[in-house]
Amino acid sequence: MIALLWGVTSGPGTPDIPVNPHCADVIPFPAVVRRFLQTPLVMALAISALVWSVPAAAETLRVRPLVRDGQVMVSFSLEEGFTDQVREVVKSGLRTTFTYTVELRLKVPAWVDRTIGIAVVSTTVEYDNLTRRHTVSRTLDGRMEESRVIEDEAIVRQLMTSFERLALFETRLLEENREYYVLVRAEARPRSGAAYWPWGGATSGSGKFTFIP
């Protein structure tokens, strides 16, 4: 039997564990593993990993790039991103922001892909419990693009998670007949920075295209 020479023996308050008869200070390896896996800390970590990993697979970030009129237009949608947990946070009146970091990259075979450009799109919603209306604002690279007051929650959900043909990059930066892709990373946060979102951290998606002028 494989044993670990940890110099640990059973004593008052500890369960009886079979030991190597040739060495009183040796605990058999299987017994050590069982004791370790049954500790409250390990069990709590295992449960936390299970709870937080399940929702992370629920949302899907779909990305569709389109080259037109000298622009790389990007459409993307975060399916199942506006979950019941997010809705509860919004309804509490807490200012809620979805931030999308969009990167245009050149595919480089057998080397590190080159980043051509980066754009940051953010949509923020704040719910007024008195008027029961949502104020939704959208920024591009820190500049205010749009602000609306909305009652319909379905429209709020769409504005927070769906974007169509955003002209984010210029084709003059691209090389002919080269393969590119657009990578989008999405993150959500309240203004307080609380870390209890249903997403398992940031989620991402990508879409590729070949630039042919």
C-alpha cells in the first residue's frame, strides 16, 4: 500500500484510521485523500464551482461581421444574457451596465494574431420605482450615443443584449485577401461592483471574414 510520511497519528477527537503496522506515524494514502475531500472547505468549493459553472454555458454571444461602404459593421447578440437574476437587480433600482469590448483581429498563421482595432460599447439601464420606467443609455468608446426612457421591459432586454450593424472599424486598415475575425467580450456589473452575477465572469464570441474589396 502507498503511504505518505506525514507524521500524523490518530488522537483524541479524530476518527480511527488504519495505519501501516511498520510505522505508527504513517497514514495510508486513500485515508488521507478521503479525509481531505470531506473537509468543509473542499466541499464548499466543489459546490460553488458547480453552481457558478452551470449558468455560464447558458448564454451565447453570437457575432456577425459585415463589410460594406468602407466600414466593418458588427452585429452581435447575447442570448439568454438578461436572466431573471439580472432582471431582479434592475428592478431593485440599481444602475446596471452591460459592457461589450469589440476587437478586430488579423489571423496570423503560426503566430500571434494582430489586433487592428478595439471599440467599447456599453449599455446602461436604471429603473425608477416611482414612475416604473427604465432609462437606457448607450455609449461608444465613452461617448454618449443614445438615451431613452422606456416602459416596455422587452425593449430594454433587446437594447441591453442585441446590436445591429454597428460601424466600428474602417476597411482602410485592412489588407486585401486576408482573413480577419471580430472578437466580442461581454461583462455585466452594477455600479457598486458587486460580484454576484449569474455569468461565470466574462463571456465571449467571435465571427470571421475574408476582406475582399
